Amino acid sequence: MSINVAVTGLHAADNPAPGIGVIRSLRHPEGWDGKIIGLAYDVLDTGVYDDGLLDHVYMIPYPNQGSKYILERVLYINAEVGIDVLIPTLDSELTTFQQLEPELNQHGIFLFIPESKITNKISKVYLAEFCEKENISYPKTRVIKDPGELKEAVEDIGFPLMLKGVFYEAYTCNNHMEVLNHFDRIKLKWGLPIILQEKLDAEEFDICCVGDDDGNLMGAVPIRKTRLTDKGKAWAAVTLRNSDLMEISKKVLKKLKWKGPCEVEILQDTKTKEYNLIEINPRFPAWIFLCTGADQNLPRMVVDLAMGKTVEPLEPAKSGVCFVRHATDLVCPLEYIEKLTTIGELHYSTTKN
């Protein structure tokens, strides 16, 4: 059966979104039977111009413009080219698609994402409460809902500490001046609350997971990051087999009854060897194509689950598979940008004829 899949998160710069890795996974290794439709928020989302990845590109409204307008746009796209499965890949848009999911289902557009009551539990604001309840280790954390709370929270946690936005961005702070600078920057960009967290001397591990409707772990790929950007994003990593990481991931997904993809971030204290859960990101990570390279094509699994197919848990991923992110120049005719700017859509099958 030919299945058309729409994917968001197409910008792949120094802080890449996951959409391109998801699309590469869908097309791996022998291609894709249906159409791949890119949903872009900006005409300069870089993945839009990666030749061969997409069949169609459509501009859609930003999530903060209102779910009504996104729904109208997605239904228009569905009428034009047909969408069977939609994979949102950005934290900031998930709430909107959770709200729209019932109506999208009525039009034959299916998603495989967790309910909002579940994602609320693992937001950076409430994750410490979840860990406390489920007896999962985590770093000391303070949630700042008012700037007047900042000084006391800094004194409580001590230096060094991590300062995190509720959606994106995290900075290491070693003194009060750095705290104030990064606090103001994140507050201006993302608003409050802002999270302060103890910075552990630890090794970081990430696990990309997919849970079924009941939170059973269907696939998981643990990695150790070997190169980071200045924003703390993985620029190189290697897959590994670690039973402790798998057990933690299995426990977390089952306790939450997590449905769909997520990225579990864990720190292992170098002194105590204790594992600490620091984040659960409710979508595929930007390094998702590494999972496919390690024999776990999790995006294809999510498409199958969204379509209601029976899916069996995957065999453990290969260990010792590495990725190194590569920056390249994408060249395209000005006509592509003009079409996205003026009519908000681009059809590669037409432009290549």
C-alpha cells in the first residue's frame, strides 16, 4: 500500500530539527512507496532544498498563530496531495497537533503521539515531580516562575549549574553574571518558567525510544555523544549496548504509558556511577538517522503504528555505529524560493520535468 507521509521540522543548521533525519530514514534503503511531504515554517528551512528527499513542500503557519489556521492549511494540503500519516518533530508544535489529532483522524490523517496529559508530566517544569514519584534519580532542580525566585534558587543549587528554557536552549553557568545574562536571554525568547538544574560531573547518554499504545518499549537505540556543539547538541555519537539504559527507558515509558517517539537523556555520575534522568523530549532526536544505520528504522515503525499495523518489538540495535554531522551547501534555482514565498508550495515532480 502506498502511504503519503508529511513531516515537520525541516531546518538543519547548527541546532538541527529532526525532520530531515526522519525523512532519510523513511527513504532508506530502497526508497519510499508513497509521497514525502515537507511542512515548512520558513522559506529558508534548509531541508526544503535537499534534492531528492521531498516530493512536495508546503508552508504552514507557526504554531503560535493558532491551531485553526494550521488545521485549515493541513486539510488544504490533504485535499491537494493526500496525507496518510503526519509526523510532528518539534517540541513547540506538539500541543497544537495533540489538539488537532481527533479532527485530523476524521479526515484520514493519522499521528502516533502521546496525549497531552502524558507530555505535561515530562515537561521540564514537572519532570522532577515524576522522577520523585517513580523513584528515579535526577539532579537537583528548581523551576523559576518569577524572577524574584532566581537568587534563592541559585544559592540552593550552587555552581556550576544548568539554566534551561522550557522548550529549547540550555547553558552552563559558573557565576551569577552568566546566570543573569542567560536568564534574560531565554526569558525574552521563550518566556517563563525557566529551569535551574544541578550540573553533574557525568557522562551523557541519549536513548531514542518508541512506545506502543500501552507504553511498551518497541524499539530503542542508546548512544554516547562524542562531539557537542556550543549549544550542547550532538555533532558526533556512537551507538552502544547497555542493559541499564534499556531498563531505565523501559521503566520510564511503561510508567508514563508513552505512545510514540521520544528521546530520553540520562547522565551517569562519574563518581557514584548513578544514572540520573535529566530530560525526556517528546519527539525524535535530530540524530534519528543513526538509529536507522544501527538497524532500527524507528520512523518507519511509527508510520506502521499510526496506520494500525501489528508491530513486533525490534531486535537490539547494532553497537559501535557512529555518526558525524556534515554541513554542506545546498544549491537550488531562485524559482524554488519564489514559489514558496509567493504561493507557499513547491512540487519537485513538476519542477524537474
